[in-house]
Amino acid sequence: MTTEDLKGIVHSDPDIMGGAPVFVGTRVPLQNLIDALEGGESIDDFLEGFPSVKRSQAIAVIEAGQLKMLEAAGHAHSN
């Protein structure tokens, strides 16, 4: 998954939440998902707290992060 793949899922607009990346169609910053997961919440807990975010959006962001980490680990391993 690339940054291009996240179009329609996440966007940044200076007029919405000061330009912080948010889930499309919401004012929910991506950072809220990251903070929730780091704090031990489940995806279901997060979605219950932010019902305007679709499950597919949250999963896509997690998958994009996972792929980024795998790419970074693969790149670091090949050096």
C-alpha cells in the first residue's frame, strides 16, 4: 500500500484540524488511532469512540503502517 492508496481514506487540509492528517469525511486525526492502539485499545474500542471513522479506513491505515515498517526492515536488513 502506498501513500496514493490512502487517498480517499486519509487527507490533510490546512482548514481542517490545522492540517493534521484526518480520516476522510471526519475531523478525526490519524494520531487518535495511533494513540488508542498504543494505549492498548482495540480497533473496536477506537471505532466505538469515533463512529464517523469506518472500519475499512482504520484497517487501511494500519496495513499501510505495517507495510512501511516491513519495507524499512527489509531495506535496513539489506544494508
